[in-house]
Amino acid sequence: MTNNELFKNLLHLTGCGKDKDNLIYIFRLGGIVASNSKIKGWRTDIESNRASHMPNEVFQGFIDGLFTYRDMQLQQGTNVFNFPGNK
């Protein structure tokens, strides 16, 4: 699986892709400067000529930002990834 596929699946799983400004903020929390056009390329299947390969460090920054965002929200009493069994 490529970083692009993993990224696209995480966006779908978490629902983060629905709010573009928040998604850019999550990247920023992970130390990555991202634009809407970059994100669009990263979430596109790599076989497409419109895709941009998502480098490992960018994917890691997204994951780091996602954890930071989750922790910040939990501190405020909001469970942003409300899967069954999460308290």
C-alpha cells in the first residue's frame, strides 16, 4: 500500500477530509506546510497523472498532527474519533 492509499483511507476513516481548513491545520500540527492542491494530489490514486507521491516524512507529519489534534480535542472534552467502545 502506498502512502497515498493509506492517507486516503485515514481521511475516510476519520472524516478529517471533510473540512479542508482543519485538514491543513492538522498537517501544520505535524510540522508540514500543506495546501489544498497538495492534499488533493496526495489523496489521489498514484496511478493517476494528477496524483502527487506523498513522501514518508509528509505522511509521518500527518500522523503526528492527527495524534496532536486528537489529544488537544480530548483535553477540551471532545472525542473526535468516536468509535464504539471509546470513552
